[in-house]
Amino acid sequence: MAALWLAASRAMAQDPDATTTTDDDPATTLDTLVVRPEPEEVLDLYRFQNPVDVPPTAFERRWKEPPSLEQLGKNGGIVPVLAGLAAKGIQTGARKIPGWKEPMQTVIARPPPLDEEQAARALRLRDTTGDSP
């Protein structure tokens, strides 16, 4: 048992960095490898254009982008914009009042100036007088 202990202590006492090489078996040192993950693919949403032309919906037709701060500054600030929004709200409420007439009314065609009997008489009179258009 002591012999085994003595052999094990000699093996543990050796320097682990020291290599025992002979000329017959030269050691080969490989280059250092750096392992990196695959780069993530960047998703470009504007790469392809939609081949289908979709007509605008009711929401898209009525949507109005809110004014930017630059547009607010050019239009006199927030007070005139809020006054315009208030006037629009008052007008919307006033349209609900019974008897309200829209400022723009539909066109109503007037009746023809002559009925068929009167038009035939006018043609006869024109032919007898010799007036030509």
C-alpha cells in the first residue's frame, strides 16, 4: 500500500504544464477558434411592394392625421386649432336640431317652361313667320 501511495504522489507532483515530447512525436498546436452565433436576419418590411391594389376603406377615407407641432406653430398655435375644433363640434350638434337645413341643398330641377301643346303651337308660329334659328 505504501508503494502505491508513493507512485501516486510522484505522479501528482509532476508539473502539468510540462510536456514530455520526443522528436519522434512532435505536438501540433491548432489555431484558436472563436465561435459566434449566427447574425439575426433583419426584417425589412418595405422590401416588397404589395402586388394587390386595395381600394381605401371608409376608415381610411375619413381618417385625418393630427397636426404636428410644426403645423400648430405655423397656424398660430394651439388656441386657433382648439377654436376650430370647438366650432366644428357646435356645427355637428346644431345639425341635430329639428328643422335644420344644410347650407348646401340638393338641386331641384324646374319643370320645362312649355308643355307639349304649347311647344307645338310655338313651332307652328315660328314656321308661319319665317324666322329661322
